[in-house]
Amino acid sequence: MLSSASKRICLSIRSRILLPRAATIYPAIFQQTLFQSTLTNNAKQLADIDHGKIRIQRSENLKSLVPIKDLIFGRTFADHMLEIEWNANQGWLDPIIKPYGKISLEPSAMVFHYSFECFEGLKAYKDKDGNIRLFRPDMNMKRFKKSATRLTLPDFNGDELLKCLKKLIRLDERWIPAERGYSLYIRPAIIGTQESLGVGATTRALLFIICSPVGPYYKTGFDAVRLLATTDKVRAWPGGTGDAKIGGNYAPCVQTQIEAAKRGYHQNLWLFGAEDEITEVGTMNCFVLLKNEQGGKV
């Protein structure tokens, strides 16, 4: 049987285990983002993206267009870009379209250390009548929001962002190639910009969109590509982040892609599991056409 003194000690220890102070569990960044911001959001509605508040700063030095035969995928950029800042106290600030240029960040920005970054990829085309066409951009916005949520980056109104994106495209319409097979590649991205080496949800972020006129992705042009079925490395797995379009999914695959290139292949066909199930190709969707035993298509 425990003495009264021993009982008091046990109760004291148990109280500390069951009811710890926040500072003993979470670093300071967690206290700020998990507790303070949550209370702030409940008391005050944070601003969302509003295309009606967009400001436009036109470039005074427009670039010369690059001949389409000289385009290298992702190397040439249009005249303007879109930027929208976010912070945990105010929400999304006013969007701005400005001349394409450098982004200034502190070396302690969380994007550099913990891969707080997600992005999208869609294209603008010219039809035979010269009209600008986008293919299901609402689905890109839906996936963009899903990726941001996966990384605790700020949510946003996808319809409003799409309206901002369209204003950017109209301003840089001359960069959309009219030739078949060519397009203006549009790259939206969100990065965590808070200056901190602590691991936690960022309290500041930057959303930006840049555009690049492109043709075929590979040097072989529009010819079919060769794929190397890869089983010794894994691109995505159950419970991972393969269903989100985040930068951290890509860099670890480059070494395997280089190994495939040395063997004469354009890309990897990523397989997974005991039965080598097809998951994806690193830079594109993968569709399979099956035939039955009688030679008919399924």
C-alpha cells in the first residue's frame, strides 16, 4: 500500500502527463499556427482571393517572341506574372499582375527547408479561329486546392483565382502559339515563405503564376516515347503524397529518370506492389488499351 506522500507524488506525475503545457510539447511555431491562428480565424473572417481587386503593372520592356522551332520546354517566359500574398492574420492580399521577375525570399523561408510547395500545370491554346481555349481549368483549381490542403498551405477560392489567371493570359496573349501542338504552359504555385527553421504550418505564403510558350516536351518531338518499367524504386504509395502535386514528389525521381535515359528511355513507368501494378509515368498520364483473347479491343 502506498503512503500518503507516495500517492501525492503519483497524482502530481499523472497530472503533468495528462495536462501538459503547450510549450512542453510544441515548439513556438506550433503554438502560433495551431492555437493563435485558429482562434483568430474563429473571431475574424480572413480575406479570400478577389479578382475585382487585382492591380496590373504593365511591363515597359516587352520581350521579343521566340520562334517556335527554337522553343525548349520551360525555358522561355512571358512578359508578366501574377502574385498574391497571404498571411495568417489578414488572409489573401490584393492580387497583382506585374512584369516577370525575381522573387525575394529570406534563406530561412520554410519552402527551402521543408518543401512547403505545391503547383499546377495547365495550358492555353489558340483554336482555328484565334480564340483562346483552356481545357477543364476548374479541375486544375480543384487539384491545386487539394494539394495546398495536404501541405497545410492556405486554401483559396478557385473560381476567383481562375478569373485572375484569365486576366494574366489575356495580357500575355501574344505568347500563345497558334501552331498545332504548341501552347502556353501555365504554372501556378504556392510556397511557404515564413522565416523559420521550426517545423509547422506556415503563417505566410505566396501564390504566383508564370507562363511559358512550349512545344513538345522531349527532343524527339511528337514521336512516341519509350518507357522503362521501374520496380526497384517507388514513385507513390498508399498513404503518401502521390495524389498531390507537390515539389517533393519530383526531385527524388530524377536519379531514376537519369538511369532510364542512359539506357535509351524517355521516362519511367512506375510500378508498385507484389503484382507490379501500373501507377503512372513521371511526366504524363498513362492510358492502357486491352485486347481480349479473340483480338477484340476492350
